[in-house]
Amino acid sequence: MNDRPSRPSGRPKPSASRPRQPRPRPAGRPFGAWPDDVAILYGWHSVVEALRNPRRKLRRLMLTENAARRLQEEGIPHRLDPEIVRPGEIDRLLDPDAVHQGMLAECDPLPSLSLAKAAECDLLLVLDQITDPHNVGAIVRSAAALKVGAIVTTARHSPAATGVLAKSASGGLEHVPFCFVGNLARALDELKQNGVQVVGLDSEGPADLVDTPLASPVALVLGAEGKGLRQLTRQTCDTLARIDLPGAIVSLNVSNAAVLALYIARRAIGAPN
């Protein structure tokens, strides 16, 4: 006789297969279910710089009445007829903490720059698997301020150039092109073959970046916060350099380290042509 208790009536039998789990959203992609070939921009600086960028193809523009009035007062052309909506209509399309300032644009992503073209720039930034969209966005903003010619990163293990990243970049996406590569070490080798000096930022570098001879064209390579540069990336760099700090706190997060390193490099190689 089977002594196991009988299953209570009315309770469904367990399924043989587990229910399909929802696919995770790519890093930096907002709440709305947009396809991967659509970039979502929201917030004043992100949308305004996109409107000013003739290379950015806009598909849809949603504005509140206040945002539309501000654009008109500042003489910024729409480039397409906007949809005038209530703030809540934009709220429903974004993460709860997104600050959209009454503006949202659906756009085509900007095209990726070729590595050969990137090698022609006097100052490059290379990101080795930095995945946090807030950090990457802040880095893009600093790169735009310091006239970086391109940001080189892998197609995988990088946040989407949309949503949170675009908001954190504060319009910088329109001024610094990305160059997406399949293999970072091979890309660094190709940059070196084209005469680019490749300098990796590493806390155990032999010299301070300030004391490291830098000559245009130069590429600064930053690793993910915590992990730093991967071993193969370190080995591929021409040299490694650290950033010495005089205060009690001797380390910076990756976005702050990026702006300091870019400033040092820009001062060393001079203004762009």
C-alpha cells in the first residue's frame, strides 16, 4: 500500500517544464519594449543635442507643453512634428526614477566608427568591459568635453547607447562616436600598427600618468571598476600608468578616473587640430 499522502484535490500538478523566464533587458535600456535598433533619448540635454545633430535620425518626438514651449523660446528646431503629451505618458515608458523633463525621442542609433577611422584621431578612449550605463554615460560626457575622437569598446559586455547611458552622457553621445570591435586585444594591436600609443590605466603601473611621455595619437585604456584591465588587455598595451593622488582616499571610480586621465593626456598632447 502507498503510504504517501494523497495530493489535495483542486491543486494543479506541477508542470514537467519550468515556465519560461523573461529575457533580461540590456543594460541601460529603458522600461519600454523598444527593439534593439531604436535608441531612446530623454531629458533636456540628451534630446536637444540630438535635435541639433544632423547625423541623428529621429523617428518620434514626445514633448510636454512646457518642454515644447522651452524649445521654441530657445530657438531649437524640432526637425519633426512632436506629439504633445502629458508627463504621465512619458513616465509610463521609462523606469520609475528616470528624469525626462518632459522630453522623449525615439531615434536610430548612431553608426559605429571604423577602427581605421578611429586610429586617425589624436586622442582615443578604450573601455575594457565597463558595463554600468551610469559610469559609461559619465565617461562619454567627459570625453565630449575633452575632445576625444572616439570611444573603442567591445560589441558585447557594453551597455546599450540609449536610455540611462544617454541621460548620463548629457548630450555627449552626439559628439563622441563609438567604435565597436569584436576582440579588444586585436583592436589594440591594430591601433598600435597604425601608430597609436596605447596606455593602460592600472593602479600598479610603473609610473604616474603625469610622468609618462605621451604623444599624439594616444589611446587610454580603462578597465571595469573593481576588476580593472583584463590580463590580455594589460599585456597588449604599450605601457601601463597609474594616477597618484595626494589625499587620504587614493582611488577613484572609473568615470572620475577617466576624466582625470583624459585631462592629463589632453594637456600633454595639446589641442586637437
